[in-house]
Amino acid sequence: MQVTLDQFQQQVSELLLRHRSLLDVLSKYGQTSSAVNRAVAKAVTECGCIELNAKKQAFSVDTDLTAAQSVLENHMNGQLCEQCSDVLRAELGRNLFYMSALCNLLDINLEEVVARESDKCSTLGLFNMR
């Protein structure tokens, strides 16, 4: 069975007991975000399944936006191994849990947030640069 964002958000609402305070949820959301970053860093520095080769992007103001997609790099070589991928999925799941909890506390529908962002991406296309 595939779970919708609404179903997941409801499940989080039912399960969140200990950290019901907005400040608790904000700090846990930040903590889980840091854990995601740390898991990626460990995939590079401890496991080595991915490597980084960061350098200045070869982007010019004269470059066509469509062509920029093929010119710009992600600075990453390799692929996550199964173990690192599992760790990252778990950390991303915890992060999503606290994002959902934050939405619940602020009476924001997560599915609506995703839909709005998707609409914005569709409308703005390549001009949706951040």
C-alpha cells in the first residue's frame, strides 16, 4: 500500500507524544536535517562510496538556460552503496517526520505545500532558480 502525504501527516499527528512543543519540533527538525548532512558527509569521508570534486561552475551569462543543465555539475562521483543509502533513507525519513510534525502544529497541509511548490516549478520552469 502506498501512503499519501496526508496519511503520513495524520500518522505523525497520532504518534508525536514527547515533542509536542513547537520549540521541540523545530529543534528536532534541525537536528534531523543535520543528521542527513552528516550521513552524506560520512558516505564521502568514511565509506568512500561517493567522492566530491568541487570547483567553480563553468557557467557564463551567455550560456543558454537549457544548455546550462548539461554544463553544470553536481561535483559528485560514484553512487551510494547499499549501507549508506539505507542510512540516508532512515535520516531523511526522520527529517520528514519532524517536517510533518511542524506542519501539524502550524496547521499546514504538507500535501498542499508539495502541490504549491510543484505548481511553482511547473509555472516558472528553468526560471525557478534559487
